[in-house]
Amino acid sequence: MNFLKKSKDILGINARNLHYIARYNSPTAKRLADDKVFTKHFLSSRGIGVAKLHHVIRNYTQLTPDFFTSLPDSFVIKPNRGLGGGGILVLVRKQGSEWITPSGRKINSEFMYRHCIEILDGKYSISGTYDTVIFEERLEPHPDFRKLTDVGLTDVRIIVFNGVPVLAMLRVPTYESEGKANMEIGAIALGIDIGNGRTISGAQYSNFVRKMPNGNSVVGFQVPFWEETLYSAAKIQNATKIGFIGVDLVITKTGVKVLEINARSGLKIQIANRIPLKTRLEKVGDLKVLTPEDGVEIAKTLFSQKSSVDEDRSCKPVVGIFESLILNADKPCTLHAKIDLLAESNVISPRFYDGSILDITLAGKRLKLPVEKGRVTGADVKLAGKFLTEFFIDPSKKEGIEPEVLTSQLDEKMIRSVDERLCEIDEQIKLLSYINPRNLEEQRALFLANPEFSPRFFYRECDLDLEQLRRDLKRIPEVDHVLMHLFREKIEEVGHKISLVESVGTDDFENRSKQSFGSVTETTYRHAIEFLKKNSNKVRPDKSQELDLKAAVELLEAFLKSHKLSHWKIKIKEDSVSDIQVTKYHVILLKKDAVFQENRLQALLAHEIGTHVFRFENGKRQPFRIFERGTAGYLQTEEGLAIWNQNRLKLDLGDKTLTPAYQVVALHLAKKMSFCDLFHYLRNTYDLTEDLAWKLCIKSKRGFKDTVVSGAFTKDALYFTGHREVEKFIKKGGKIEDLYVGKITIHDLKLMKQVEGLKPAKFLL
């Protein structure tokens, strides 16, 4: 029966807490379950197998160098009162002075020491208070589990209520979950038929899956020692007297051992089984269960799976999770559909359909369904299972598609998956948030009071797992697709970006900057000098009306509204290198104390919104997210186009017209000068204001801690070099609208002609 048809029987968190945990789990029982050390001793003394305890660390003084050198080659570190798998560190072997995790990551004693301190400080504790560190035996799973995974420790979770095991699942670690059996971070959960111990379904995160990462089906795996496993779970509840309990067990070559018990068991077990928990709990709530053996027999009698598949198939068309369908439009076409049993709405990519009612033919039946427009990963359209009551949905059904078509669709699904994963990684690395100094205003005041002083900057501490991001990049597969070249270049760029973030404030920062943004060559420097000589006398000061922040915000909002971009919001920021910044989260940031001349604000509208926002919005309309995030090197074309857009307004902007060239000069000289020397050189040579000289130096020296040292952060040379590139493009007959299909480079245009479904620019300045 369809899981969603029983939605009223699904047990929610509030109902679990109120009707089962509060009613059946006493405070004493909860304390027993929460304290893993006490639980081990309690269960072991009652003849129930547990993982061997190596060490219990209760204070910092125990974490000596001798302690770490005495550790075995393989073990597990856990917080005593942890929640949801947080803080667990699995070490599978030792290599020299380091230990190796299931995913191949190397851990040294210094990292382990910091991790233990975090546990002791309560970072992973249920209550957030001081905790204890457990070092315990790493259990080896039964060899049969190799059919499912070759990483980590697979365990079984069984919910036991009133002495009866009511629902069970296997939690299978993956490389994505770092070898941990935790659904929240990518482990796969397989529902188990309590009657025979065979798996019946699978889920990852909150999505149903049909296959394991190794290609094996999630259905039909026989859990070894199933009778003993069920009995152990029932026996544990009988011993602890915890009325509603989740028991996590490990099945080894020699039998069953307890991993831990949980008085607040999670509810995703219902998704793994596609079976609501509420009705099962109600069935056994009033029973008199005398022994664990009785509880197991009752469970097997009540909860063995009795499939009505044959009956359903006789009266309903059978469809799988992935199906082909016909879109009944002016020009009918075949689309690839994904059926999502948990989805609330139908979704189709706007490149296929732009209406609100979807007219399709699926498995010979014509349907008209409400539909929303959006991005669908791995398919052209997503159908919510709740709208397909006329069909039997069989997750094990294979797609009936010709092999060559299937290969093409597989490549298309894979490239979309590459696109999603790569953009997700890129989105995490908010580069400038790590490179812009945190103490900017303080150092500005010190410098202007003492111009012989070179500022010292500090930066936001990196809160990203950079090594994990690198591993994620390496796992992105090669796909036989016309766009793979774009993604390959973007993967390399994101890798450089990770290294740049890692190097902020270190001696390696300048080299990493060159790797990401190139260096300012002697030729570029000479072009900038020539530009300044040619144009310095032509610059006219901006004498337009001065606007305060309120007036500037009103003008910005009116401009956005006129272009139907009211979903973009304006926020005021206290401390910023720039007076105005555009983010990729529909937010425009304004510096709190910024004051704008009207001409300058008009130029900024053309630069920031007419370029950055318009290209972003057009990129969102395209079939791949990379056009929204930006292809590799897109910034040079983007900033060059922005300068071109503001210049064609022919407004008097004062030194703003010369700023890109000044910045190139500053960056070239910063390679050999300190902040202080650079500031005075720029002021004396070009008669710049204090404010402009300060900004040029900041943009040249951000990323460095001590600005006495020579070196430059070269990103801002892109404005000048990009503008020259755009001008050459136009002189050669290039069409400016071609650059508006998304955040692309001029060099990407040849490839754009080969991309199917690419939409022309909607927003143009």
C-alpha cells in the first residue's frame, strides 16, 4: 500500500514526545539511555554483548602525549551523552603516527586532542553541558554486509514498544557519510521485514532509493542472525524498562552486540520502511507481554509483510520511480519523469512547459495535474506520488526504455547531478567573507592618525571542512556530455578557491591569489599607465545631487520594481570594503555610512543591477545551475561588462572612471611595496584623495595579516582587463546580448551554441 495513503498514521515528533516518551520513558530511564558508559556496564552485567571499552576520559589532564601513543590501531571515539551521531570519530587503522578514517582521511594526535576537548566542553552533548569521552572497540561487521557497502559499520536499529519489536531498519554507511551509519549525513537506511529479516525498501536523507551505491538492490538482503537480533532488542527493553526504546545493534561474525540505546529514537525509520509507526504502536499497546521470547513471536505474527502487489497490479498500471511520459502540448514530446512519493507538488522545468496545469500521458493514461515551475534534478519533470492514485508504484520496476536512449538519459541525469553537486560545493565557499578584514575601520583610524604605520588585519576564522570539500570535488565523475569541459574548468577553479581560503593570512596567500585570478603582468600595467595618461585630463568631477542612504535605497527599490525584480532585497551593512555589493542570495548590501552622488548611483545601477543581477536572473532561467553560479573565469567578463555598461551612460563620475586603471597600478606596485609605501606613492604620484588611496590599498592588501610585507591580492585587476576584453569583443562584431544568457565568459560563447534548451536573455540593460 502507498505509504502516503497512510499519512494520518505516521508518527510525528510531537506525538512521539507526548504519547510515548513522556508517558512510557521515566526520567531515570532517559538518564540510563543517555549515559553510554553506564549503559555498557548495565547491559554487560546482564549478559548482553557490548563493544569493549578502552578508555573513559573525564578531564583534560588525561589527554597526555603518552595517552595518545598508547592507543590501539583501530578504535572509535564517542561523546558519552551525544545525540544524532554527532562527535563520533571512527579510526580503522594506523599509518605511521596518524590514524585513517573509513573515507581515507588522516587524523593525527593533535586533531584528536582538539576533538576530545570539544566533546569534554559539551559541543555534542544532548544538554550542551560538560561531557565524557569514550574510546571503545571498533566492531567488525558480518561479512554479508559487504554486499551492501565496503565502508564503515552497518548497524540495525529496532524500535521496541511494550516488549514487542515493531519496526526495524539497517543503517548502511557510505563514503558520503564518512563511514558513519547516520542518515542525516548520507547513510542509507533499509527497511526490514520483521517476520524474516529481509530488506524491503531503502531511503537516503528523506528520499526513497532503489539501489545501493555499489549497484545492488535495496530489496531482498537477508540480515544475518535475525532471530538473535530481534531477541536481543526485546531483551534489552525488558532489562532497562524503557517503554519506548530504539536499540542499535551490530551484527558481527560471532553474533550480536549492542552499540547503544536511545530513549528518544528518531522517526525516519518510517521512511526507510514506508510503514507508519503509529498503527503498529497502537496494535501492541494493550498487550500483556511476559517475556522477550513472547515479544519476538508477537512481532513476527503481527508484522510480517503480506504483499498485495499481485492484487494491485491486476487493476492498476504499474509504474516505477523513473518513467517516460508524453507531454500533450502543441508539439507533443517525450519527457523523463521522476516519481517522488514524499513530494507535495508536481514540478517541471520551465524550459519544457510554462502553464499551471500539466497535460500528460503516463503508462497509457491521460492525466491533467497541477504543476509548479522549478528545477528538477535527474529528470525533466517530478510527479508527486499523492497525485498518482490510479497507478501502482513499484520502486523495483525498471524503466522500459531502449538501451541507446537510456544511455543518453543517464548521461543527462549524471551531468545534472554534476551541476548540482558542483554548485553546492561552490556555494559554500563565500570567498570574500574570509578575505575582507574584520577590523577594517579600526585599522583605518590608526593608519590615518599615523600614516607611517602599515595596518595589521585579522580575518574570519574558516568554519568549512576544506579537506571534505576537496574530497567532494574529486568524487565528481566524468560524464560524456558536451558541457563536461565547462564543469571540468569549474572544478579546477573551485579547487583553487579552496586553497585560497586556506591560505588567508599565510605566506602562501599571494601564490594562491595568482593561481585563482592571475597576476598583473608588465603589459597590463603599461596599458593602465597609458590609459591614465590619455584620460586623466578628460575626467570631469561629479557635480550631481548628493543622495543620503534613504534616498539611495528609494531609487534602488524603484529601479528593481521597474524591472520586476522586487524579490531582491536591500540590506544595510555596518562594515564593508565597498559601498554597494550584490550577493547571490537576492540581497543588495549597502554600506551604512555611504553617501552617493546621483550620477554615481545611476552608474552603480548599470554596474551592479544591470550587469550582475540581470546576468544572475538570466542564468536562473537556463537548464543548468552553473549559468547562475558562474562558469570558470566568468568574473573577468562580468566585471568588464559592468564597466562597459556604466561608461556608456557618459556621466560625469570624477575619478571613478579612472579607478580600474588605478587599481591595476596599485596591484602591480603592491607586489614590491608595503601598504604604507603604496598609499603614499599613489597619493603623491596621482594626487588621489585619502579615501581613494586607502580603498586601492585595501583591495590590494586584503588577505594579508601584516601589510608591511610585499604582495597583492589580484582579483580586482579583472575590472580593467575585463573591460578591455569586452571592448575587443564588441569591435569584432560580438553581440552584447549574447553575454546576458547567464554568468558566462566570452570564451564560453562557442560552446553555448551546442547547449540544448538554452534561453535567450530576458533581462537586458
